[in-house]
Amino acid sequence: MTIANRRTELRDYYSTSFDVQNLSQVIDFSSFSTREFGFVSLSGKFFRNISFETPKALQDFLIDRCPTDAYIGAVYENPPSRQNPIHTLEWKGHELVFDIDLNDYDAVRKFVCDCTGAGQVCIRCWQLINVSISLIDETLRRDFGMREIVWLFSGRRGVHGWVRDPETISLDRDLRQSIIDYLSVIKGEDETARVQDRKQLKYEFRKRTEYTIFKYSLKDVRRKDLVAIGLSGSAASKIVNQLKHQDGKVDENLIRRFNKSLASVNKYDEVIRRWAPRIDHKVTIDLRRLLRMPTSIHGKTGRVARFLDLDTVFDFNPEDEPSIFSDIKKSKEISGF
């Protein structure tokens, strides 16, 4: 694909399908002129310290320059620019953001689905992301009293949760870290990750974590998945048969049976370890972090970074999302994806 062709595809999208007013769902337009933006050019160059007086000026820029990727940053006392970069400006605020990426599950998603490549994704392993969304969103609302929370598909292999409650915008690094610590069910990364001591977790949060993980890890579970955890063939068959009998509905009785079966083989922590949220701490505590702009295009996939509906999030399949890039469309048709 030539740069000229890619420019045409991006320009068509930003001039006909992109509505800059959608950004008001994640940022406050009253401070728009002092907000930082960043972009990746068609030549692959990354640049930041950009600001716009109005949302329309931003949309005009996207149509004219056709960046492959667009990002939103923090609010400053004065408009960021090349002459006044952000490190010289007083920081005023940044939305509380949670970044969840399937890459961080590569050590455990092999237990959930049959994907074999690091870049692959399917509806089964994507449920790991959906469980994290469900658990984090409910906990932020119930335990922290937050209300304005929006979730977005990144356009590739992850999601971003934006919290817009006014009192969270000015949170410092330490307070953001404390929220992350509260939400951290596991310690460590990759194969070394281990479940936190139960005593370190708030009781209501721990019970919510157990219920959410058990409920959704049983959704469409296969007998071989349960045997691989360590359950006996008989115990696995009983759970799968009960699930079929209930037309796939996971109820309290099935969750209790699953919990009891896990306890009998000492695999409780293993299931929690596989399904617990894996949040990128650095993104949440970085006060100057740039995040992918909602409804912008992901430069590698050509997919829209779109808003997710929590009522139907467990039916979302990233592989079903269309690409605006014609060469990617053709390669999918040829490969059968």
C-alpha cells in the first residue's frame, strides 16, 4: 500500500465518518485549547506537544494531515506547542485511565483458547479482557463511587477505560497508584504472576473477583479446559453437562460446584491467576501519558478505536471489526479470517 493510497483512505474516513464531538464523551471541551495531542505521520514519525484552539481545528488537521494514529494527552496551564513543550508547562489534570492489553495475558491465555501466535486473538481469549472490564468497572463504581466511566476498544488487542469524574482528573501519581494497588489481584508478570494473599484484598472486592471470574470462565468452557486445570474427567463432565442442561447459563449452583471442585484439587488460585485483570500500571500513573483518540484509526489494523457497550461487551469480537484499509481487507479475504 502506497502512502498516497493510505492518505486517501484516512482522509475519506476523517472527512465522512469521524465526528470530533464524540471526544466529549472522554474529555472536557472547556479545557480543549490547553490539551496536548500527539500523532504518527504517514512517514512513521511520532510527534507531540500539539494543541488546537477548537475541536473543529483538530478535525481539520486530521483531514488535512491524515495521521495514521492520533492520541490525546493531559491538560496544561497554557497550550502545548513546539515552542512551549509540556515539560515547561504546569500540569493541570489528566483523566484516570486503565489500559488492558491482551499482550499481557500471553502467559495464560494459552489455557483459555487455541491461539498459537502472539499476534492472534479470538473470541475465547478476548473474554479475558471482558472479565477485566466487568470487574474493574463494577469495582470503581461500587467501591470508589465513580460514575462517568467509558470503555473503548483500542483498535487492535486491548481496551482503555476512561474515568471522567471531576474529582479524579487532578489525582496525583500516588493516589492513582493506590487505586491500582486496590485493583491488583495478582502480583508479578507473565509466568511469575501469583495471586495476592486473600488477607491483602478487601473482602467485598475479593468475593466480587471470585464470582466474576468463576462466572465468565465457565461461559462456553470445554471439558478439556477443565481437565487441563486439574479437575478429574468425571468432575469436568458434570460441570459441562450441567452447563448444557442450563442452556449455557452460569448460575450460583454451578459456580459453587466449580468452586468446590477447584478446592478439591487445590487449583483455586490457578484459575484466579489466569483470569484476574492485568492492568498496565504505568499507563494509569503516568500523568502525561498519551492515549489513543476515541473513534480514531489504529494505524496497524485500520480499525476504529470505538466505544464499547457494557450491556453487550461479552458478545464483542475484535476480529469482526472492519478495517478501513483496503489491503488489510483483501488479506483477510484471502486468508479466510
